[in-house]
Amino acid sequence: MNLKIVFKDKSKWFDNYKMLINSISFFYKKSFKKSWSKEISEHTKLPENEIEFYVKKKILFLYDYKKNKFNYKASIFFLPILFSYNLFYILKIFLLRKKNRFIKKKSYDLIIENISSQDELNRYNKLAKFYKKKNILVRSLTRNKLNLINCNFLYQKKHKNYQLDFHDFKFFLLMLFKNFVYSIKYKTNFFYFFLVLIEDFLFFKNFFNEYQSPFLISHQHYFSNNIKNFFLKKSGGKSCLIQKNINAHNETGFFYHTDILLTYGKKIGVNKTFNSIINKKIPIGSFFMEYYNYTKKKNSKLKFDIVCFGCNQVFPGGRYDKTPHHKYDYIDHLIWLKKISTIYPNLKVGFKHHPNNKSNFEYNFFKDTNVKMIDQKLNSYNIGINSKVICSFQSTMIIEMISLGKVAFFLDPNKRNNQFLGDLGNSDDLRIKNFKKFEKDIHSIFFKKNFKKIDGTKYCLRSDKFSQKLFKILNKY
């Protein structure tokens, strides 16, 4: 991709991503916007501003912050492969197009989407019980059998049963030629962006021609899709996103698109200035804590004086190791745990990883130390509730635990973890930047008994009635 970015200080995540997005906007204006988006808009009837929002988000997701370059998919060297794939895609969708033009639209009280497992679906159990009849549609990403009260299930294969005619076929073939010309001219692989845009356009146009609901809800706020919401709105519905984690200052932290965003609390949300379109933000608490702490059966009685919760792909060399200092800061917070367990050998210190973790880094790091590794399959919320002090490098469980009156904070060596904690600002009450402060707080908590707890409700509201509040919101709007 013919777009070069130079960052003077890679630790300034938010400023750098603002610079990157400004550069993407400038590049879009001088390349995609001149003819490409207009031609697609004229044929699909998608507004140009929707195409622009969508493509900019896709460009941002292709940027590798660590390597300071764009993914190979945007490279013209990948042109022959994506040209072939585009041609194959066009032939496939026409061969598998819908033959019957008559469609009887089905109406539902609610659509729940992007469900990939029974455990994900179970989180909606309380909400589903508020509906009096079996009139919820679940759009599943798996063929596996799922079950939940008052729900119907739909697994839809992509590339199949789209409504297409000869004019579409002619347009797609014409764009094969034009995408090649634009790719050479602007040194960017237009085939990739055309393919993902048209696929989402056809899939969601087809979906909302067949199904409608006043609300569509998702629990992964960073996977919002404005093309989907365009057709949802045309069918009379509104989109609702549930905040899953503290908003990150990386590629997942920008270009949100929703009518309603349900946030943890007043101080933890998603800023509208993050190149996002959010019509309304409503603090409501934690969807995940309601399920894992108040609903799901407890599977652990383990108790710790200090427990540290791990996160996915933040270890050295992992997906989120993107700055020169990240690995050193991450290792430092593990060293702090090891040191505190040596200074206070009578305190029971544990490290619990995310259930999806596949790395042995921390297991090897804490081998033959006073820090006990906890079975990652156990319920983290049970262990947090049973422990006296909860800490983490970045886990959202910190703000969830302080909403229950627990002592919890982030271990943030040098206060540079702005990729994940930048939304918290200074927040000295939550972010411990050196070992001296960590050791002092531990001493105050266990020996002086004079540690002042944080008012957690400003970060995360109480979550035991999350579904009840959500049901009222959906009925109100």
C-alpha cells in the first residue's frame, strides 16, 4: 500500500493512531474517493459515506503497528492471487444465487448475533427469559447444535443464495478490470477492499430482506459493521453493542458504529472522537460478570491473598507486543509478583491465565517460585471474589472487581501500558507504576490495615441485574 507512516515515539498510542487515521483519510480521498466509491455507490445504492467508513476501518485493521507497515493483503504483489480469487468469487455467487425471488420476511423481537459456542450463548440466558415467547433469532457462526430458551437458531453460509441478476454480473466483471487499473495507479490492492465490501453488502442485504427485528445485539463491541447497520436501519431496526473490555488504543479501538453502546460505567466507555458513530452511550455494568459471577455455577473455592489475572497474547512476542518497551514492562510486572511473594512468603500469591491462553510463558517464568499457577479453566470471577487483592497487567476484571468493593489495581511498570489502559488517563488509584508503590500498598493492606478502597461504581456499575436493565433499555428505545 502506497502509504508511509513514521512515528517518533511508539509509546504514544492514541496520538499515533490519530496520525495514522488522518493519513488513511487523506489517502482515501486521493484514491478510493475519486471514482471507485462512486461507481460502487451508483450500482449498490450504498451511500458513499458508508463505503468510506467501511474501507477506512479495513485499512486500519491491515496496519501492523509493530512492523510499521501494512498487511500483505493491501500489497500489489498480492494482486494476481486476489484477482483470481475475485473471479472465482463472482462465478461462485452467481452459480449459487437464489433462484426463487419471492421472500416472506420473518419478524423477531430480538436478533442476537455472532454466537460461536454454547458458552457464549448462555450469557444471554437471563435476557432471553424476559421474553414471553419463542421469538428471538440467534445468528450462529457454528454448525454445532445450540440451545437457549425462547430462541430460534440460524446458521447461514456465506456466498450462497444472494439475489443477483445479469446487471450485477456485468458490473462485477467490469470492476475486475477497473480494480486492476486502480491497483496499479495507486499501488494498492483494490481487489481486497472490493471483495470484503461486496461480500458484506450482499450477505447483510440478503439477511435483512429475510429477517427483521427492532433490535440487533452483539457482545463484541470491536466487531461493529456499518454496512450491516445500514440494512438493519432500512428494515426498521437499531443496533446495540455491549462493551467487552476497556477500549484499547490499537486497531480494535476505532471506527465503532452503533445506535446504542452499553458501557461499564461513566469513566469506562468508548469516546465518540475515536472516529466512531455512536448515537447513545448508556452505562449499565458488566454483561460478563453477571453471567460468570452471578449466574454460572461456581467451580472453584480457591483463595489467595494476591491473585494476578493474565490476558491473551500480551506476553513477549505475542500479538500485542508492538513497542520496544512492551516486553520489558510485561516481564517487570511478573518480576514484581515474584519479589512480593519472596518478601512476604506467608502470603499466598497466584497467577491465573485467560481460559483461551495457549502460551507457556508465565508457567515457565514462575516455575520453582512462590507464585502458584492456577488452572486456567477455573472461573476467574470465583477466584477473584475469594481473594483479598486482585491485580493484572490489563484485564478488565480489575474494574469489575472494584465495583464489588474488592481491592484491585493494574500493575503498570513505568505507566506505559497505554495500548490497553490509555482510556483510564492518569488514574493513579488504579495504575501502579513502580514496585516501591506496589510493595507499600501490599504492606498497608495486610499489615497496617489502612488501605483506602476505590469507589468502583464510577468505573463499573453493579452488574447483578444487567439483563433486567438491558431488557428495559430495549423496550424504551
